[in-house]
Amino acid sequence: MELPLVVGVDGSEPGMRAVDWAADEAALRGVPLRLVYASLWERYEGAALAEGLGRSSEQVLADSIVEAAAKRAHRREVDLKISTEVLPEEPVPALLREGRNASALVLGTRGRSGIAELLLGSVSLAVAARAHCPVIVLRGGHDPQVTSRMRRRVVLGVGEEPENSAAVRFAFEEARERRVPLEAVRAWRCPAHQTTDHPLLAGEPARLYEQQATETLEAALRDAPAGVELHRRIIEGPARKVLLDASVDADLLVVGARRRHGHFGLQLGRVAHAVLHHAACPVAVVPQQG
């Protein structure tokens, strides 16, 4: 049974852009699209009254939101199989549960709160930091290129433990399905005032760290599937800045996040946290168990 691509909808413009993107992605993968609205997502004034209909105004609003989202997705991908669900609960637990039977979760950057200071909504951040499936957050603000595929490139941020990495496998698959190159990026830095007797540091302190970055990158790409065009980049600098720069002309930025057994708080590394808040393209956070 094919696992659906689940998108959280809330009636906001970022949420509707997430529907557009998810419809394209589901069609690309050949999987169903599932639209989920948690009815306690928000409570805001001015909802239409539903007198005589036997339903609360919140129920009417929820139904209208998922109906509008489904119509929008069908207009974008006519043959797409779409299901909808309105859940009477808070969005974070609802989406986390949905993610257990999803190929991925797709979310907008933030909902209808209108708080400009929030770079990333609390729902998107909490789900990205806890979900057991890949979470794709539609970064990019109101840039119309967010829903186009004109940049033709997937970027993978290669972390410290790349071998058997779920993020690496996810990035390979995304590049293969999209038929675009995969650019694997490994950032490296030489600590200031490095002192060691390692022979590679004699005369050129940065050489060892650059070599280690190269070896890490090669290990990550060792099992690359046939047919995926690979570009390797070893870049000196903080990983956060390197990946944010790479996101400027990418279709998708893929990063990993380790999920540790028995830990129930937010499990999101500093680099993943930074790109979720500041990247110029959609970001996929792929959990790695262990």
C-alpha cells in the first residue's frame, strides 16, 4: 500500500502554497495526497455562524478549508487521488500521528497568526523536530518560484554521520524522481589556534580538516544510485551559512535530524533549526533514528 503525502492545511496563504507544492510532489512520486486540518488549529473571531445547520461555525469553517484545498489540488493535478480529514484536536499531535503512516509531511512556514516576528510557526517547528517521517517546510516567503521547478537542483547538507543516512537516501530519491542533479555539500572549518602533531598540519593547518570533509562527503555518496547526476562541494565556513547560501538557487534543501530513543523534547540540530528559519527554498528535515 502506497503511503500518502500528508499536507497540513489551515486556510492561510502559506498553507495553500503548501497544498500546491504537495500536489506536485505527490504526482511526481505517484502517491495519494492527504489533506489534514486540525479543527483546534486556531480560534479566530469573525467565523460565519452556522445557525440551523446543526454544526458549529468552527466545523463549517474546517469543512470549507479542506474543500477549498482539495479543489485547489485537483486543479493543479487533475488525476491526483486526494483524501481529506478534519480532526478535532490540536495540530501538533494530530500531524505527528498522521506522519506515522505517511511518506512525508508538508507544511507551510506559519499559519494565520499574522505575527510577522515568527520566522517559522510553532506548529511547523514542533512537527519538524519530532516527526518520524520526513517533514518538508515550504520556505521561501511569497516568492512564486517556491511552487515552480525552474532551479532544477536538489541540495543535500552532509552531516557528521553520512553513512546509511536517511537524509542521503531521501535526497537521492528526490533528485532521481525530479530528474535533476543532486548537489552534496559538506562544510568544514579549521579551529582557530589549532595545535597538533598530526603530519598533515605541519605548514598548513587547514589541510587535515579539508581532507576529512572530502572523505565524509565521499562516504555519503558511496551508494549513489545509477542515473543521478552528482555534484560535490567542499566549502570552508559555518555549515549554517554554507547551506543558506546554497538554498538561494535550489528547489529543495535536505538536512538530517537525529531522533534519540527516550528523548521527548525537540530533536533538531542547530543547522536544521537555522535553515528551517532562514532558507530561501523548501527544506526537508529527514529523521535518523538512533
